[in-house]
Amino acid sequence: MTSLAIRNFLTKRTSPLPGLVSTTAFSTSYLVVVVLLPVLALVVQSRFINFDVWVATLSSSRVLAALRVSFTTSAAAALSTSFLGLLIAWVLERYHFTGRRLLDALLDIPLALPTAVAGLALSALYAEAGPHAWLGAPLGKLGIKVAYTPIGIIVAQVFVTLPLQVRTLQPVLRHFDQAIEDAGVVLGASPWQRFWRLFIPQLTPALISGFTQAFARALGEFGAIIFIAGNLPGYSEIVPLIIASKLEQFDYYGASALALVMLGVSFTTLLILNFAGQKFSQSNKEGIQ
């Protein structure tokens, strides 16, 4: 056996999983059953919705108010999560301190905790009165009411979406090229200049991706919100609650119409923001080159 044959044999890539056809077929079939079929069923269901149902559902003042509340609070929560997520990811990846691993582990609690339990805990914590109103009572004295207001909705949405943004940013910070930062130090750039001119361009695609995930997650959240929102029509009522109410009233067509609207808006938002993130990442790479 020649040296070239030996080298080819040693460097030959092998995969621990089966070949391309079998793995692709399995993953595609799984996605079709778990993701595509429910969405397709919702779209097919919309074919049987009369035009009058669409008009009555989407022109309802209660539904319009719920749409406004859902989208504004979700956008505010995603923006808050972007700022807090960047701060927490920066602390976890750039500094080493006692309890760092514990803090990193605690960050995943919102993902493991049932959202209804989170909603109950948040409503008790931010209530203005009660044995567990540790934050609500002091805030109430300052004239800030959180529970049973849109602010409470944002708090619940931030609680469930914060890990998504942090976990999106951490790999970028962890694998940031130290030579780039060292070059900035040698050139005399201040810490803020290095942050804005070196880190932010690299982090922007991840920030956009995290914002997208947080917005979509907050828009569809139900369990963590219903207990702290108060669910007052026109003020703190969200669209998922109206959908659940219509299902309880056997108004399947009205619920399907609202669900399809939420699906369309969420999908469009994800598509636009992901496209923007890819464009920014591509232009950033071209600028570096």
C-alpha cells in the first residue's frame, strides 16, 4: 500500500450516523409530522371560514385591542431581553467570578419551569398586597403597578424569553477573536470604542436572531401571562387568551382565524428579521475582507 493510499485511508471522513439519504429522510419526516402537519391543518381549516367570520372576528374592538396589547408588549419584551441578554452574556463570558457556573445554570430555569407556575409566582411577587408581595408592595408605594397591567405582561414575557437571547449571544462572545481586540488596544481604542466598533458588529446578527426568537416566543406565550395580566378586555387581554376563550365557546372558526393571523404575522416577522440578520452578517464579512 502506497503512502498516498495510507494517507487517504487515515484521513477519510467517516460519520457516526447513517448516510445522507437515511438521515435526511428521517429528519424531514420528523419535521413534517411535528411541525408542518399542524400548520398545514390550520391553513386547511381556514378554507372553511366564511368571509363574514373573518370580518366579524378581525373587526371586533376586543380583538383589535388584544392584538395591540400582544404586539406592543412582545416588542417591548424582546427589546428588553436584547439589552438584558447582552449584559448577562457579557458578564458570563467575559468575567470569571465565584458562582459563575451557578448563575449560568440558573439562567435555564425559565425553560424548565412550567409557565403556569412561573405566572403564579410572578403574580404573587408583584402583587401590591399579600405575604409574598416582596416587589409589588415597594413598587406600589412608588406608584408603579405591575400585576394586572401591561407591565406585568412584559415582565412575564421577559422571564420566559431571556434565556433565548443569552444562549444566542454566548457562543459569539466565547469565540470572539482575541487578536482583533488586542489590535484595538494597540491602536489606542478606548473600552467603549472597542465595544461599539469591534463587538457590536459581530454581535448584531446574534442580537437580531435573539430578538426574533424572543418576539415570537413572547407573542405566543400563554401560561406565564394569564395569571399576572389580569385579562381585562381592552387593557391587559392578549390574543392567545381570546383564542382559548373562543375554543371554550366552540367558536372554532373564529379561533382558527385569529390563530392564522398570529401565525402569518409571526412567520413574516421571523422571515424579515432573519433575512436582515443574514444581510448584515454578509455585509459585515465583506467589510472585514
